[in-house]
Amino acid sequence: MSLLSLGINHQTAPIDVREKVAFSGGQVDDALRDLQKISVVKESVIVSTCNRTEIYCDIEVDTAQTVSQWLSRYHGMSDDALLPYIYQHTGQEAARHLFRVASGLDSMVLGEPQILGQLKTCFDQAKSGKSVDSILERLFQHSFNVAKRVRTDTEIGSHAVSVAFAAVNLSRQIFGNLNSLQALLIGAGETIELVARHLTSQQIGKIVIANRSLDNAQRIAQEVNASAVQINSVPDQLVNADIVISSTASQLPILGKGAIENALEKRKHRPIFMVDLAVPRDIETQVGQLDDIYLYTVDDLKNVVDENLRSRELAAEAAQEIINLEVKAFDQWLCTHQSADHIRELRQKAQAIKQQCIDKTLSQLRQDNDVDKAIERLANMLTNKMLHGPTIEMRKALQEQDEETIRFLQTLISPD
């Protein structure tokens, strides 16, 4: 048997290809059942996220092409259409790849933690579908432990490497606990969506999303349990906003110094943390001159992100050393596990031969009732059957003058 990881990700395939081979949550159960029908597949887990689709299997040796063809045909694609984008790893390298994925080293954003939760969900789904046995159980549990060790022993996740995450991280540094605070997010693009998710993960008290298109604002608001308003109500919303993060496509500033001054007066000069992620800027530069305003631009955060990315890259080197050690540990377990399987299989074959000889001897004993002859026949049958395979191999070894094999076969029978 052999471990296999096979799939595509953001590094090997464009988004239009990734979309074609992605599995929705409802598809995975059916796909696992279909995959398990392939005789060479003993265990399987399907991992499908926006950036990757991967299949982890315990398969018979040299049958990876069968799994690759299954993936193509399941999604109605030709083998040739998908083949240029597929990567595959076997044995130790399959384990190494999964450990890197779980630790965030193979992610679009280096060190991002979301992938670990996604892996756990995919693994649980495969377990529920009964496509997981001892080898993939051990492999995935080991990967979860590796990811935890990487997070604990390195700085891989300690530094913000997106402006959205950096903005939220900075707000925590300024305010500490965000539970009692209100955030006003202006815009409804991808950046604001990421900001909203990060704020939600930090258990912000309330989020209001303002946008010219109320429908777009409501789409994000529904995902993060926020309120949606139209952009013309922003001056009124400022009064209750402790955090303001803006990212629109407007060519002119949306927030001026006068509107902020009015809001501060009504707030009795409680401070406002403001982040302008837009280019051109959404917030007039003069706003930064006001007391009780902490204003940061996208350039301020970009410097933070660049420095943090360098820190993560250094941490990734340390993480890789941890992974290398854990791959060796898993490989040792796998060798021991597979050895036990081989020994079990050998003993089962010997037991089958024994039972076959006993059954035949008892049948003959009932016919002639000669116990001595029956015992002699039993001994001869057992000897001939047990020596059949080794005798064939001995002849081959003698012909090829394979001294090592000859010595090994000679040790199989000892008069002791």
C-alpha cells in the first residue's frame, strides 16, 4: 500500500480550473462513495476549499493515474484538460505536503490559520462517510498536532500579512477588548468583507456596513450578523462608531474634517480609530490633525504588512524543520504499521494452509482409518505447501547467483 496526495491549488491552476474541480459540501459524501468503489483505493479524504482541491488516499502502489482520471471524469473534464495542473506526492512526500498545508505553509497567505479548520471539517466528513481507516486516521491526526506545534513553537501566525487583518490587529492594540465597541465599515468589496470577518472573529460588539448599493452591503452583513445602511447615512453613524474602516472606489473623499468634528463633539471627544484603505483616499488628510482621531492610511499598514511578511518567512523556515522531524516520526509509525499488516497476512496464509491440510487429512482418515498414514500424509502436505514458494525463489536465486537471497532463504528453515 502507498500514501498518495493528489490535486490542484492556487499555485498550479487558475481560478476557472479550480472552480471546475471544486466539491461543494453536498457533493463530498457522494464523491467519497464513488471514489471508494475503485478497487485500488483503500481509504480516502477529499479536501476542497476556494484555493485547493486535493485527494488523500491509501492506494495500491503505482495506481495514482487511476485517481487522477477519476477526479477529471467526476467533474466532466477530459484527463488531458486537467493533467497539466495536477501535482501528486507519495509516501513521505504525501505526509510532508499535508503537514505543510495544515501549518499554513502552502497557503496563499503564508501562515493563515483558516486552513486547519477546513482540514478538520473535511476529515470529519470522510470519517462520517466511513472512507477513513487506520492510516489516514493517523496521518490527519498527526497533521493537526504538527500544525499546533508550529503555531506554538514559531511566530508563523503572530504577524498580520494582509491590510484587512493588519487594520483589525491595530484596533486591538489601541482598544484592547473590542466587545463593547462599534465599527463602521464603508464599502462592500473584498477588503471590507475580510475586515468584517476579522472583526467578527475578535467578537466586536457591533458592525455597521455602509455602501452606495444597499444590496451589496446587506450581502456581507448577513454573513457576519451586521447592520447595513446606505452611504449617505455615514455622518449619522459616526456618532456611535469607535472604529471606522473605509475602502471604496470613490474618486473623491467621502469623509471630511467637518463631519468628523461634528461627530467628535456629539461623542464628547471619545476617540475614533480610523483606517483609510482606499486609493484614492476616502478620508481627507486633514482629519488626521484632529485630537482624539487615530488615522492610518493603506501605506502605513503596507509597511507593517511587509515587515510582518518577512517575519513570517523566517518563521516558516523554523516550521519546516519541525515538519521534517514529524515526517520522519510518521514514516516510522507507518513502517511499523505496514510490517504488522504483512506479518498478519503471512500468518493468515499459513493458518489457511494448515486448515486445508487438516481438513484433507481428516477426510482421508475417515476412509481408511489408518492414523499413522494420516499423520505422515499431513506432515508431507504441510512441508510441501510451506516450501513451495521458497523453493521456486531458491531456484531463481541459484540461477542468478544471488548470494544474499540464498542465505536468507536458508535461514527460513531451522532444525531448532
